[in-house]
Amino acid sequence: MQTMEKTDVKRQFEKTRMSLIERLADWEDQRSWDDFYQTYWRLIYSVSVKSGLSPDEAFDVVQETVLSVAKQWKKGQQYDPAKGSFKTWLMNITRWRISDQFRKRQRNPAAMNQAGGTPDGDGDFRRTATIERMQGEDGEEILERLWENEWMYNLSEVAIERVKKLVSPKQFQIFHAYVIKEWDVSRVKKELGVSQSQVYLAKHRVGSLLRKEVEALKKEFQ
């Protein structure tokens, strides 16, 4: 089941990415926008789903958020460091796009029903509890907490993807088994056919690169 879900998300990720590339085709620096998407899609998607949106709605938020950022950038309205962090700026844009999806759902009784809405006596659909929670000050606090948690997780995931390109597949495989999957040394040696010194070398080298990459991302995007 989890494999199926991951496959569906990967398929939708590529579909959204290609759609964005087409919609941004006439703009300069296409590669930078693709890098932006690769860096932030997980963050925006995860926060959207945990806010109560469906996977399809969440990918709509991903696309519309990136487009909103691109449009503001094109107009010279990109974030101003003097007014706050990039992290907060991107969170606010994402928040608005999430709210857009909730409003669309409210205008569509069928979608509301699929998302867990409940019909009242007149056949109308009440807002879901999730929608109600995401409205107003309480909703803002919920989303801010989600964003903070997912922000750090996303930085780690992006850093891992970047570091994978800097080391050999074998060395990353050792690091992944020993550090991320938390296998003991004897199991890593047996399963991967490596020596103890190779395990510790991979832990040190990949771990060092990963820490540097996370710090670089923090400085670049905080």
C-alpha cells in the first residue's frame, strides 16, 4: 500500500513539474525555477496534506505556490529581507494557496463530501473540522507549527539528495544503512559486503558533507 502511494506521489510530482515547466516556458532562467520546485515541493505538499487537503489538492497548492512566487519575482516583488525571512514569506504564500483550495472545496459539494464533509438537513455541506481549524488565528498557529516542523525535515531531505550526487553510490548506501536505517555494524558488513573501516569512513565523510549542506541551505533560505 505504501509502495503504491509513493508511486502515485512520484507520478503526480513529475506531472506537476512538467506542467510548471510548460507554464514558465517563456520566462528566463528555467533551470532555477526547476531547482526551486525540486527544493520546495515536498515542504509545500506535506504542509498542505497535513492541513487537511487531499493529495491532488496539495499538488495544486504546490503548483500555484511556485507560480505565485515566480510571478512576484518577475514583477520585482520578491521577498524583502528587511521585512522578514524567506521562510516566512514562502509560508504566507503557501497559506494563501491552501486557503484557496479550501474555498474551492466549499464551493464544490461533491469534493466536500469526498473530503469528509457532512450534509445537513437541506442537503448542503458543512465545512469540515479541518477547514474550520485552518480559519482565523488558531488556524494560523497550526499552520506555522506545521511549517516549522516540515521546514527542517525538508532541508534535511534536500541536503541528502544533494549529497548523494557528491559521493559514490556504494558509500551512500553504507551511510544510509548505518546512520539512517540504524543497522548495527555487523549487519552492514554482512548485508553490503564491506569492512568495518568502510562503514566508519562512510559515516564520517557523508555525515560531514550532509552537515555542511544543511548549514548552507539554512543560510541560503532562512
